Amino acid sequence: MTRLLLRADASPTIGVGHVARMVAFAEQARGLGWSVAFSGTLTGADWFAERLAELDVTVVDPTDPNDDEGLPHLVRKLGSDVVVVDHYGIGEVRSAVNAAGAALVSLEGGAFGRRAADVVVDSGFHSRPRPDDGSGVVLRGPRYAPIREQVLRARRLRAERVAEPGRPPDVVVVLGGGAVWREEVTRVLSRLRDTGLPFNADVVAHGDPDVPRAGTGQRFTVSRPDTRLPERLAAADLVVSAAGVTLLEACCIGVPIALVLLVDNQEAGYRAAVEQGFAVGLGRADTLHGATEALVRLLGDPAERRRLASVAADVVDGRGAKRVLEAVPAG
């Protein structure tokens, strides 16, 4: 039996996207009959911890990212055959992991999280030059995005959805699972209010953002992140999202997306999504210049929303985790 070790962290600062991708790999690996262990923090990602438990994944203490021997030691202890790392703080560990008996799969976003590996995965929407560091297989593009089974079910729900004509658009606002984006969420809500158009906004956020006074026909409802986000996205007429893992999941589900540039490591993905025409850019989160005008166009144009949703669904098909594990060299 192949033994897989997953290494990622979740926290109020970095959000839960890295762990979400690990859940996708765990689901795929368990479907293949592999045993799976997870090493990492799960702060603020209780629902992913529950999913790992459902999959009978062994959860162990996180290795120290600054300890070069921590991960290889865990590989030897668990007898792992394959290690998947999705972590910006872990350095070059391929040689040590290989010496411990495992192949290394490394997820990166451009230069963020970059390290040599037997299989390198960059599931971004852009083709960026990568230095030759001796890595074995390099998989690029959204066809390699690891997508959870829950998201794939939401994709099927979306395909069956029938829009109700004349109803105010349902908008989901989600800027990731971190708790540090209170001001940015508040700014997005103000831009929505300033459109003057009717909508029902479901705001998924930590940090208790300040909700502006709603205009005529407008409604804001704030709730904390939970297990129902994919289903919420599937039911939305418009999603306002940051350009991280939620963008990939929203594309897979097939919804129209307005993007916020939240952090620097998302900039390449943000620009590629906007340039390739499957999302509309609202600008940097600290300014949102032109966001109100863009939201006016989206809220008022159902045909444009349908076009965006169709293009997005074609970009991410949801079979990335399977493709990545198939690319791992045989032991």
C-alpha cells in the first residue's frame, strides 16, 4: 500500500487554502486505497479537520518549517512513500526526503513556495518562467488544481440551477479564511452599497466587518466561514473573491467572479484571470479603484454573468489531484 504524507498549515493569518488542497489529495489518495497522514496546523479550519477524520487520515503534529530534518524524520517514522508539501515556509528538502525513502510533490505559486521536487505543481492561470533546479516533472496550469469532492458536487448543482428572472442578484463575498481582512471586507461591502442596485449579499468573513447601511432593495447578511461555502457559491449570481484557492474552486463550480487583489502572491493569478476573460477585476483591496463601476455592470447584466460563468467552468475541470498523483514516479 502506498503511504502518503501531506504537509500544510492553516491559521487566521494565512487562511485555509493550503489545507483545502490537501483535503483534495487525501480524497483522491483514499479512493486509490492509499493510507494518508497529515502534518500541520488546522487553526480556523475545523471543518477540514472533520473531513480528514472522515477519510481516516492520521493527523500528526506539524514539523518545524525551520528544521531541515523535521520532515525527513517524519517520513522515516511513518514509512511514507510520497510527500506532498504546500507551504511557503519550508525550504529545499527534496534530497533529504528522497534519502528518507519518499518522492516529493511540491505545490508552488510562482516564486512563492518554490523548491526542487520530483513533481512540481503550479496550478495558476498563467505560464511563468521557472528556473531549472533539477526538478523532475513540472505540471503547470489550472488542469492540475486539486479540487475537493464537495466542490465537484457543487459544480453539478450549479449545472442544474435555474435562475429566477426578476429576482435581485444573490452575491457571495468571501475574501478567504483569514481573520485579518476586516477592513478590506468592509471596503468591498461599501462599494457594493454604492452601486445603488438591489442585491442580497451573503458575506462570509471573520473579524466582524463594518456593514454599511443598505440602500433600497439591498441586504447584507454576515456569517463566519463554514462547511457550506461551495453550496453557497453554486447558488450565487455573483461571487466577489480574492485570487487564491477560492478563485479556483469558484471557477470549477462555474460562477461569475469579481476579483479582489488581496495579497502580493495572488497578483499573477489575479491579472491572468482578468486578462483571460473569466473574471472581472475590482483592483487592490486597499483602494478598489473602479470597483463600484465594475459591480454596477455585473449586477445589471445577467448575460455577462452567464458568459463569465461558462468560461470559468471550462478553465478548471476539477480533476487536478488525480493528474498530480498519477505523475508521481513509481517507487
